[in-house]
Amino acid sequence: MQPEDGATFYELNSDPEVIRYTGDPPFASVEAATTFLKNYDAYKKFGMGRWVVVRKEDGIILGWCGLKFLEESHEVDLGYRFFKKYWSRGYATETADRCIQYGFDELALTKIVGRSAVSNYASLRVLEKCGLKFEKFNTLFGEDSVQHAINKAEYLAFKKNRG
């Protein structure tokens, strides 16, 4: 993510449906989004972070997806957020799967988690389509949530079985 993407991420986080389950407030302005991106230091601190998702055929930004180190639990979280007009087209599943593969193959992670509100059926479906399995119940941003997880052996078996 680059500071020049500030206007796009301001727009993304301005949709109440997009941020409904995230616990994130909308950015106050394009400048606030740009400042956030300028200060985004996840790669420097942890060697991983969120990526802009760009559609190959036309260069349009669809949203973001990526891995985030959770300091409180020392786990790596898979996250994604897309513009509503791109929901239900397989983009979240495709990019989430690539992030998982990257995490295991390039970052040598041993486990990846995905967290979602219990009522966020679309997000839960993405996690399941990527092979993550229920691990535990949580509370996330004041809502009942679940945590799914997958390790490398499970991921490889899942991919093999899907052919």
C-alpha cells in the first residue's frame, strides 16, 4: 500500500457495509488515509502486511488482502477488504489463498488464522474455501466472532484434495 492510494482507501473505508465487521472507523479525510498509509510500518516491523489487490486486466484497485502479525496473541491473521461492487466474484478467495500460500512458502509460517464475526457469512465462507477450520469462539470488536486456522500440512492436504 502506498500513500498515493489514500483517496482509494478513504473511499473503501467510507462504505459502512465494507467496514461493518472490522472495528475500524472510517477515515476522517483523504489526508487521514494518506497519513495512515505513509505511517504503515508492518513490513518494517514484522516482514508482512496488507497488499493492495489490483485487477490484472485493467489495473483497477479492488481492495486489499494480506497477512498481519497480531502482537497480542503472536499469531498471523489473514485479512481482506474489498469494495462492495466486487463482492461475490471470487476475488477475496483467490487473493486470500495466494496470501496463505505466500505465508507458508515464503515466510515459513507454521499457522495462519482468520477471524470473523459470526454473522459475517461471506467472510466465513472465504476462510472455509481457503481450507481454514474452526478453532475457537472469540469476541472481536464487541461482537461474537470465530477464529479459524490452518497449518502448512493442512493447507497442502487441502490443496491436494481440491486437485
